[in-house]
Amino acid sequence: MAERTVFQSIPKRHVLSLGPHANVWEAACAMTRANCGSILVMEPPDKLAGIVTERDLMTRVLARALDPKLTTLAQVMTPHPQCVPPETKVSDAVLIMLERGFRHLPIVDADRKILGVFSIRDALPREIGAALNEAEFNEQVNDVLG
């Protein structure tokens, strides 16, 4: 069975986004309405500036007792997030996430147009297993090479 690509694996092609001057409260409400774990921060007309995730809301807003109505997305976003092309294999995307410690990857085409966001939740157990095996192998090679 051929492995799925990140573009094939995302259930929704709708991209949730706001501008960098939108506040955290607006983002949290939009994410809740869309049942989505992340929101892209876009500079007009269509440039990806950053990403804000559920984890960011918890660690960068709530844990710091910031007022969500006074805190802008630009203040708490991860700027210039890593992106992947639509033909990226799911296990490769999961490996990137495991090695770099995040759970969402914007999918962009050759023209840098946003096609969607791949979430770790979009991966199947076998795809996660393949990525874990690859990560373990990479770690062993790094240990040997020093």
C-alpha cells in the first residue's frame, strides 16, 4: 500500500487564519468554532508570518497570565514556521514533528500558497510507527557518529 501524502491526509482544506494584529481571544474563538488546533497568522495579501497553536495559547498566554483581549497574535506566534510541500509523505512529516517538537505543519505549494495544515492527529498509527522507527534509527546513527 502506497503511503499517503500530507495533502491526502488532511480532512479539511479550509485554512484558518487571522492577521498578526488580531488578538488571542479572537483566535481562540475562531479555533473553537472550527474545531481546529492551530491558526495561521497571515500578512496581507497572503504571506505566512507565523502559526499559533493550542499549546501556544496554554504556554505563552495562560501560563503567563496575559490578557487574551490585549495580546496580539504577533506577540505569541511561532514566526516563520517550517512548511512542507503537498507531496511530503506522512511519515516524513511526522519525523520532522518528532525531531523538532511541534504538532502542526503548514502545507505550501511551489508558489508558497497555503494549501492546508497537517496535524499529528491526521497521521495513522502505522505512519507514526514508521516515523518513530526512522527517528530511533537517526538517533542511533548520531550516537555512533558522535
